[in-house]
Amino acid sequence: MMGAISKWKIVLYLAGIFAAGGISGWVVAAKTTKERMLTPPAPKEISMHFCDRLASKMNLSPEQSQKIREISERYAKEFDTLRREHGRQIRQSIGNRNAEIKAILTPEQQAQFEQIEREHREARDRERSKDRATNRVAKPSS
């Protein structure tokens, strides 16, 4: 009788472990997929896909392929610079918006607004840190 109970306990424990593994695998896959969908590709990654697409659809000579890759990489650097510049402009606009909003708030509301903005920045910074760590693991540098 004791042996039968022990066998059932083992089966239930193993089933529980299996279910926990399946659920955690699903959660990790869903989170990773969401992050990949919401994170725009880097300009260099776009450039590589562009060159690969041209190479697969056109009958390019090795020289043409190399020149196209060089041109595309040069523009990828330019796109990255533009993205950074626009990011600075956006941050400046957000700062201007926040200053105007704070000007119409009471001192108590200003403190609340600053707290909300601080929490938003901290959450964004945590997400960026996780993204950077994920990208270092997922995309080894070439």
C-alpha cells in the first residue's frame, strides 16, 4: 500500500515539475517575442538584411555585392546618427512639455508629477538595461 502511494506522489511531483517548466518556458518565450517585436532593429541590422535581400533577388557580381554592402553600411551609420539626433530633440521637447505642465500645477501636484516622471524614467532605464543585457547575449558582436 505504501509503495503505491509513493509511486503516485512521484508521478504527481514529476507532472507538477513538468507543468512548471512548460509554463515558465511559455512566459519566457512570450516576453522575448514581445521585446523583439517592440524593439526596432539597429541600422546595421537593417543594412545587412537589405544587402542580403538584394543579393538573393539579383544576380550581383561579388564586386557589386561588396560595393553595395559598403554603401549600405555607410548609410547605416548616417541613419544611426539621425536617430540619436532626433532622440535628443524628442527629449528636449518632452522637457519643454513637462516645464509647461508644471507651471500650471499646484506645488503638491508638481511633486506628484515629478514622482510620476521619476518612476517612468526608472522603469524605462530598467527596460533599457534588460534590453542591452539581452542583446549582448542574443546578438554576439561581430
